[in-house]
Amino acid sequence: MTTCEPRDGDRNMRLEEALQFLKGPDFLPAESQPAQVECNSDASGLHFRFPTPRPCEFAANNVVHGRLYRCAERWQERPVIVLLHGGMDFPNHRFLFPLIARRCNRAGFNAATLELPYHFQRHPRQLKRLVYLQFAELMAQAVAVVRALIGWLLGEGCPAVALWGVSLGAWLAGLAACRDARLASVVMTASPARMNNLLFSVELVVGRRSREMLLGRRAAYDALDTTPLNLNSSQPVIPRENILLIEGMYDLCVSSGPIELWQTWGRPEIWRLPHGHISVGSQLIPGLRDRVLRWLASRLDALAPRTRQTIFLPN
């Protein structure tokens, strides 16, 4: 599943409430307070947590869990790359992101990872499925959490923060880039631009019953695409030269999302790769991770010149 989508079967998916919330001022407010981060007390200092700036009725979802991979020395003097996972993408988050984070460290950057709302430890056991209103709240909570972390990192002295998101994480990075001018750069891998991108290939990849259920969502998705969830309806508040789109040319999950954004956002840099959603999203294409880090370094190092010696960490 590309995103944590609402599942049908409920008699009341609360679509009208979701539309009202998404079109109101509370969806993505202008103000953002720094996170109240609490780091663990062991020697590694790797894990951290903080209360979500947008609490809900589920206690498990109200605590944000993350990891901060610091550079070996004077980490506050180096930029941070925040890695945002895809919908229900535990393998990337748990196993691949730590490898990417260590590569970030070797390149002279801090890295951070987060568990998005309603994912992993934050998923309430009593919640069986998301209705549209909860999906809208998930998106709002996730952007608020990312912005709160940005505020904390900048407050600690880090000179710049970049986002590198995959699938759902890329969608959220795009929403943040349209609201938060503090961001130095954004990399969006296999990102949908709007809800209906998710229905493009439904006839090719699902069975009859599931296909009928998904196609029954089209009217609801059309309505949701009239809100700020649709990235095509907004413009980034950071320079387009600091935005990188990565598209899988054979991606059947988010269809034309990256190309749509490339067109509506004034043609930022885009890499079109002959891969599908899983391979481009898992960053397993040879050389892709290092290529992205070189692209980010060319932007971040301009904001934070390196000290005499860069400390590299082993895997």
C-alpha cells in the first residue's frame, strides 16, 4: 500500500467532515512551535521522542518516536537530513533508513527518522481502519510533527534542514515545502501529487472485488483533490532549484504524480528512472543514494561550509 488510505466498508467515512477540515485554517496553520524533544539517556543517544503538537483521542498516536544519527563531532554545526518513510513501509524505515543515515554521516550530515502518525508504535490497537477524516488528520499531524522537529533542530544550532521522503513521506515533504520556508531542500521520491493518482492503475493491479471497491472511491477522491491535499493546488515556498523529484517511469502506484508536480511547480529538477514504485522507493538502485546525497550536499554545504575535517562513521 502506497499510503495509509482509508478502507471502505464503513457506512460513515466522514468525508464531509474531512473536506471541511482540509479547507479550513487548522489543516496547515502558519505557526509552528519547536518540538519538546526528549533524548534517551543511554550512551548512544540515538532514540528520541516528543509529544505530538496535534494530539488526538488515541494515546499511542500522541507520542512521536524517532532516531537522530549525529555526526561524530560538533553535530550542531552540520545540516540535518530528515528521512520520511512511505505508508506502512516498515522494512525501509527499520532496515534501509539506518544504512542511508550512516551514509549521511559519512558525507558530513546528521540524519533523523520519524514514525509517522498511525504507523508502527503509534498505531492504536483498537483502530481497525481509517476513515477520511482520520486520514486528513494523519496528514495534518505528520506535517505538524515534521515542522516541529525542524524548529527543534534549528534551535539546537543546526544550520539547515532538508527532507528526503518516499511515497507518502514524499507527499508530506511536498506539503511541508509549500508551508515552511525554513526548509533548505526537499527530495521527493515516488510522490503522488493528489488522491486520484492512486487510482490510475487499479484495473491492472488488483482483483475484481478490490477494484470495484477502489473505483467506488473516485468521487470521494475527486472531492479531496479540491483541497490542499492536492499538491498541484499550491506552490513551494522554497526555491525550485532546491527541490528534486524522483520518478519511477514504470510506477503503477502513483501514476503521473511526479510529472504533474514538475509541471505545476515550475519544472524543478526531476530524475526519471526506468523502475517501478518498489524499486525506486526502496532506494536499491545502484548509486542512487550517493547520487541524491551529492545533490543535497551541493545545496546544504552552501549554507554550512565544512570544518577542516569531516568525521566519517563506519556502518
